[in-house]
Amino acid sequence: MRDDPTTPATPTVPAASPHYTAEEKRRRVFAIVAASSGNLVEWFDFYVYAFSALYFAPAFFPDSDPTAQLLNTAGVFAAGFLMRPLGGWLFGRIGDRLGRKTSMLISVTMMCAGSLVIACLPTHAQIGGWAPLLLLACRLFQGLSVGGEYGTTATYMSEVALRGQRGFFSSFQYVTLIGGQLLAVLVIVVLELLLSEADLKAWGWRIPFAAGAVAAVVALLLRRGLHETQSEEARTNAEAGSVAGLLRHHGAAFFTVLGYTAGGSLMFYTFTTYMQKYLVNTVHLPIKTASYVMTAALFLCMCMQPLFGALSDRIGRRTNMLLFGGLGAIFTVPILTALQHVSSPALAFVLVVAALAIVSAYTSISGIVKAEMFPAEVRALGVGLAYAVANAIFGGTAEYVALALKAAGHESAFFWYVSAMAALAFLVSLRLPRQAAYLHHEH
């Protein structure tokens, strides 16, 4: 399968579906499943750290103050975020020069290795200060891996998806991204039911990391059966995977992607990872209630992805993005303000789901709307690097900025900040072609 450059002259309505053979359809659907499975495992492994930190923190950061322990583990989690831009560049270059398949195999192998080592790490009591240093090294390794996973997977899924249904099939990247988070929560909940707190702190926390390593091996085996979508001509292009070439010839596209990813990442992390803390600290819901609300809301958000992806196949990516930016700019402040005065968990759930529906107009096509901006020789790099930089700067800092403004007594300023970034996404999305740029493939 050879990948051709994008052509903006394609109509926004889906092109007539080509007459794929049954074998070709089966092969492409398998490719989507295999790429998605690896994505799910990557995000499960990355987020299980955050959800199990409460139990393993004392083993690596012995301190009489539990808050200090959690701050240390949070710092290691944040360090993983900071590695994403480097991962976006490294794996984007590999994906453009050596092929998408090679890049995806390396990234899932690295995530597997990181999880396996964490599962087997000696504690501070056994090796002293080496324990937290090794934990940090593993998280940096995993951060590098997950930073490269997004761009290459988004590129591959956009290139392999069936014509006329690219938005629908590409949406499964965020189905599995959110699914990885939910699976991480579910595993911890099951362990909490089966094991005592003492057992979880002693050895039980290792189980999710070991399970993640095993799942990564399965994903690796599935990905080995993938076919390559990057043509030899594109791989051997002089500027394949080159940052200089990307910025010189496609700088406008790169900064466009950077702009709407900044708003999209900020809104996504505001209404997912930060929202649970917001429901507890500001809305004053009990911790368990907030967990139930967010688990149910994330499940619905996951289910919404294919619906919004299919919608983009009908109305065009540009319209989807304008809906996200416009509605996000208008409704973010009202939703967050209304949540401050909510006492009913049901009403809080409705408001959070409404916000996630707006975000889904972006997340469902997040990968493909980026991939359609770049030609094949710099596509993985353009998608991965722009996403990783914007995600690290705006998504990774969402919680910190929100809590800092709350501590300073200006919590509502954060609402306006998120709204302003959504407005930026709207303005930047105006640069997208009115006629959706669907990727074309020849057999």
C-alpha cells in the first residue's frame, strides 16, 4: 500500500467508497485493531503509575509525611511528561525514515521494558537512594516511549483507515487512549477489593506493572503482523524525518497543529485528570463519589469518540474543529462555574459529560486532522512533535496552573484561561481547508 500526499481539493463529503476486496477490508481492520491495542497498552502502563502511587510511594520515598511522598512520585510522573517532546521528535524521525511499523514496534517494546523493570524494582530499604533514581529512569524511558507512540500511531491509523471512514476509524486512537486510563483504574479497584492495604503497599502494587508488561508483549506480537504504509520513495526522501525540512516547507502547518493541539490538550486534561480533584476540592463531593462520577463520564467519553469521528467524515474535519473551539470558548466558563454550586453528583455528571462531548469533537479526530496537514515524508514527525510540545506545555501543566490559581484565590482565572485557549483553537482551525483533506492510498 503506497501513501500519496494529501490533496485539499477533495470534497468535504466522503468520497465514494472504493470497492475494497473482503481480504483488503479484513487486513485494514486488523491493522487498526493491532495499532489500537498497542496504544491502549501504552496508556495503561503510563497511567497505572499515577493510580497506584498511593501504595508504592513509601517503598521508594520513605518519609513520615505522606504528602511529601506523593509529591515525589508526582514529580517523577511529571518528568515522564517532559520526555514527550523528545519522544515525539525521535519516533517521528524513525517513523518517517524507517517506517511506521518499526517506530510502533520500538515504542511498545520500550513501554514493556519500563513496566517490567518497575514491577521488579528493589525498594529504598533494599538499595537506598538508587531505588528512586531507578524509578525515575524507568519513567523517563516510558515518557520517551509514550511521546513517540501518539504521532506514529495517529499517522499509521490515518493512512490505513478505509476511505470515506477515516474519521471513524482514526477515532479509535482516543477510544484506546481513554480505555487505557479506565483499565488502569479498574485494575487498581479490583486489587483493592482482593488485597488488604498492607499487602498492596508491600507487594500488590507490582501486579499492575507486571500485567502491563505482559499486555505489551501481546501488543508487540500483534504489531509484528502489520504491513508498512510508508512508501520507499517517501522514506528515502532527503527531508524525511527532518525538523529543518518540516519547518522550512511546512512551518505554517506545524504551527497550526501546535495551536489547536494546545487548546485541545488543555481542555482534555482539564475535564479528565484535573476534574476529579476539582470535584473534591471545589465542588466538595466525597472522594469515592468523584471517582464514580469521573469513571462513568470517561466511559461515555470513550464511547463518543467513534460517533464524532463518523460525524467528521460527513461534515469535514474543519467543521468538527470549529465546533470544538467555538463551543469550548463559549461554554467552558459556564460549565466550570455551574459545577462550583452543584451538590448533586448526578448534575455534576451531566455537566462533566457535556464538557467532554465538546472536547470529543477534537479528540475523536485529533490524530487524523494533524496527519492530513503533512506529506508522507514528514507526517509522523509533524504530528508527533507538534502534539508532544503542545501537550507537555499546556496539557501537562493544566493541573498545576489550576491549583496554583486556586491557591492564589483566583480560581475563576483558570476557567477563562481554558476558554481563551479554546478560542485560539477556533481561530487556528479557520486556517484548515474548507474542503477536508482526506488521505488517499493506492494498492
